[in-house]
Amino acid sequence: MKPVDCQPIYRDGRHYDRLNADVVDDIPFYGRLAGAGPILELACGTGRITIPLAQDGHAVTGVDVSASMLRHARDKARAAGVHIRWILADTRALALRARFGLILLPFNSLAHFHDAESIGACLSAARRHLAFDGRFVVDMFNPRFDYLTRQPDERHFVARYEDPDSEEPVLVTESSSYDRASQMMHNRWHFRVGDGAEEVVPLNMRVFFPQELDAIMRCAGFAIEAKYGDYGGTPFSSSAEKQLIVCRRA
């Protein structure tokens, strides 16, 4: 299996939270799917989803491969007054003595697994931990050809936020190139704090086309219950931005 190479972009949870401060629409979507049983969030990061679910009274476990992200998540959970079980682990090798009524793989996290063996190991781990009547939810972007055909020398705006240390403005732009053979989008995120020097951080994402992703889920032992194109529950279509797949064990 290829190593997970997303660590540079997730090295500081404070920056991650400020960068994604406006990403909140998925939280009520997952809340509507949550039942009375325990919840497992894979690639939980800073607890952006995990902590609100715990605040709603759910028993939640969060797993992530980044120690720095989990440190920030623990601090946030402590400040919010909620108890969450945080586990530092590679999802592909996860082995907990528990099953969960709802398992989440949110916010394009499956794209961090780049080869077939890694993808299979991740989905197998999810299936092992899923209760027999539970649901597994995968959130992936729906590929856009205008994005895949970007020229490597083009710059595109990503976000602007305030640096957590200096409070100076941080500008984030992106340059990208797509490799059709591997279905890999090779992104380079350019961070500039104030007038300082620019820092370039790689972010490589595996692209999953709609019929391909459906087939991968079925081959991994899941039955697709529903597929949505947004967090409001709109049925998936070619114009959808998201691939939100709700599965059960086949």
C-alpha cells in the first residue's frame, strides 16, 4: 500500500479550522442519519463534525492519522465540555473491539487513499466496524472536467482567513495538474501570510468517477441505500457537486 501523503496540509489544526470555518452544511446531514447507537468518524481531523454530534448527545469515536489534528480536537472537545474517544490510527489498519451504528468518511477523505489496496483496506475496515443494521456514509466530490483540465501554471483562489498567531491575512491559492492514468489530481496549495514569503504545500487527491465509486462500494461488500448530490438530500445527478453515498452491509 502507498503511504498516506496528506500530512503536510493537516499539520496545524488551527489553520485547518480557520480555512474551513464556513464548512458546516454537512453537520446537520449527518445528524439526521444518526440513530441511538454509537458513531465512528474516520479521518475526523479537528473534530469539526465529531464535536457537534457529541454535543447533540451521541456517543462518538474519532479516528485520524494526524497527531497534530487530534491534539487540537482534544482541546476543542474539552472546551466544549464533551467526552469523545480520540484514536490516533491509520484507518486502513483500524481494529477496534466495537461496532457502530453510523460510520462516517466525510469531506473527500477517501481521496487520500491513492491505490487500490489502500482503498480496499479502508473500506474493509469500515465494514468490519459497522453494525449489521448500521449505515456507512462516504462523502466525495463529483469530478468536474473544467477542474481536471486546468493548466499547471494557472492559479485559482481557495480561501482567505486570519493567521491564528499573527492575525495577519492568509491568502490560499491553488495550482493543479491531473494525471489520467492514475486518476490523481496533483494540487499545490500556496499559502501567503501578509506580505511574507509564500509556502507551497502538496495535496494529492484520488479522483473517483460516479459509476466507478458505486462499483467500488459494492465490491467492498456494501449495498447502496441512497446517493445524494448535496447535503439537503437532492438525488445525485450529473450536475451534482457531491457524491454522498449512504450504504449498508450487503
